Amino acid sequence: MFQHLPDSFLQMNTIFISIMIEALPFVLIGVFIAGFIQMFISEAFIAKIMPKNRFLAVIVGSVIGVLFPSCECGIVPIVRNLIAKGVPLHAGIAFMLTAPIINPVVLFSTYVAFGSTWEIPLLRVAGSLVVAMVVGCAIAYFYKGNGLKEKFMLYETAGEKKAKEQQPVMAIAGMDVGISAGSAHTLAHEHEHHHEHHHHEQEAEAMPMKSKVWHTLQHAVDEFFSVGKFLVFGALIAAAMQTYIKTSTLVSIGHGPVLSILLMMALAFILSLCSEADAFIGASFRSVFSTQSIVAFLVFGPMLDIKNLMMMMATFKAKFVAFIVVGVTVTVFIYALLI
């Protein structure tokens, strides 16, 4: 049946399946953590542990990833729920950038891959923290607006709820000020929606443990199908690029420190490896590329690859994704050049 298909297509199919098999366990972990956050983590708890100072919030977001053995395949839904629950955007993105790198599982796999030496693992961790701090602070102090798509902003602070509840009532009461009946109807509908959502939040807090676990599982299933289609599409693109863009061609281009760093960053993006496995691929290039280039590969890949970019595009506004991409790319390149 398959004997008439081109060998390149079969190779692409094999690579696609291997990427999916590698990524799916970590996507499942990610969506279950996202479901847990949805049902068990309250806005009040987040407000308690998150510093008000923007710089301190970025630091907390950068280092807390050590507690979460998350792969970049499943980190986006986790961050999406944290931000929707009230985590500041800059802290959430800092967490998203470091969590796939600084957790103990990835640290140990990098240590083993590079012959049980600590140089590369420590440079990798330091690089991820530098990038997260730079990009997080840039978002905190220079990015205006909310990067999350509106359909995911399901939670508001108490002040925002109160303001939104008061606005429709005032608008409807003062219709002689020039608000049309259609506008008043829309505002009333929004008021009803937010009131209903607030009611559901109170219900969630009062739920028995058994119901919370059941709703966590339901939410995890919804998240899986929401994120899964972008994972499949991203894995398909990555498999096609690995099949039809030969690594040997790219290697022949990469001469000199600047080009070799850019080349390894491009390879990390194209290969779309999970952070638990990419160290072994990176170690195979030691005889060809410098330490700088390999560190760039190991830092850049978990932050930006094809499948991860697809999921970010589905979650964040395009302008904000471009902000992250530029910030991460420039910072990783400069860091690798300076070490």
C-alpha cells in the first residue's frame, strides 16, 4: 500500500509520529496542571504570593519554574490559565520562558548528555534566567496592553468586576444621554455574563473535593483538544522542514561565531525538540559547533520552536507574540555571543 509513496514522505511521516509521541506526554501533564489551576488556585492566593513590584514579580516568575517539571509542549495552557487567574503578564511570560529549562528533569538530562559535567547545564540555566529577566522586564515596563486574547480573559479582579457591573446599570438608567437601545441591550448582556461567571466562581470554591477533581478532568480534556490541534499542525511543519531542509546544508553555511549561533538557533526552532530530549541532540553537535552555539541551541529551542509558536499564536495577540519572539531572539543571541 505504501510502496508507491516517495521515501521522503515516509521519512516525514516517521519524524512527525516521533515528535507527537515525544510531545504528547508533556502536553497531557500541562493540561492537567492547567485544569488544577482552574479549579484549585484562587485569585486571592495568587495575589498573596505575587509581589506587587514588577521587577520582583519577574524574578518570582523566572525562578518558580524549578518546581514545575513542565515541557514547552504543555507550558502555554498553564501560563494562559495563570494569567487569566490574575498573574501579571510579565511574571507569566518569565515563567513560560524558564520553566521548560530550569526544572530538575531537564537539568539532569543536560548533565548526563554532556558527559556528567556542569559547564553546559549551568550556562543553559543562566541563559534562560537572563532571557526571562530581560524579556519579562521589557514587558513590564515597555509593553502596553493585555497580551492575552480576549476570549481567554475569563477572570477579573474584584475591582474590575465591580466597575463592569456598575457600568451597564448607569448606561441603561441614563439612556437619554444618547445610548441606543441596542447598546443598552449589549451592555446588559455583558453584565449578565459577568454576574453569571462570578456566581460560577463562588460555586467552584464551595464545591466538594470529588466535584473539583471531576471538573479538573473535564477542563483538562477541553484544554487538550484546544491545544492539540496546534501541536499537530506545528509537528507537521517541523517534520516537513526536517525532511526537506537538510542539516548538512545548514551546517555548511554556519561559519564563524555569529553565523554558527544563528544557525543553531534556527535548528532549534526547526527541530522542535522537547526540552527533556534536546540536550542529547545538542551534544551530538559538539565536534562541529562551539560551546556558544550549543548553548544558544539549548536556550532558544525550549523558548521558541514551531509547535510552541503555533500554540502561542492561538493564545496571545499577534503583536504580543512578535514582541516575545524579537525579545527572546535578540537576548539569546547576545548572551551566546558574550559567554
